Amino acid sequence: MDEKINMQWMNNTLIPGIGDDKEEKVLFADYVSFQQSQTFHETCRDEINTTVYMPPETHMDKIQPVDAGCGRIMEVKIGQAWKDGWKRRTI
């Protein structure tokens, strides 16, 4: 995904999902390139009072277990279904 699409996701999904609560928050992010961008970190800080924390890459499955085990299988299946649907639309 490109920066423009990621910012649309952030503005239309992440920010409304977190709301305008002024309490400080921490967002655990993985190593998707967009989540590493300065724009993402600054927008989180400025718009939703959130600090982005990126733990060591080898520890993400401990913090976010959906990316490991059964959750990983589900992600692969969903990704494959999405690709199959996309192929049907472009043929």
C-alpha cells in the first residue's frame, strides 16, 4: 500500500476507532513500512495522543499472538481469499 492509502485508513478507521479521548495511549506496531514512517508516528501523537511503540521484531508474536499459530493460518487464508477475489474482478 502506498502512503496515501495508509493515511486514508488512519483517518477513516484508526483515528475514529480510538476516538477523541485525551488520555495518553500506547500503540504497539509491527514492522509494516507505513507504521515506521515519521508521518504515522507524528499523526498518532498529534491527533490521538498516542505513542507508537515498536518492540523488537522477534517479540511481536508474544505481544500480538494473532500473528502466530492459529491466527497466522487465518491471516494466510484471508489473504488468499482476498487475492482470489481480486483476480476474479480483474479478469
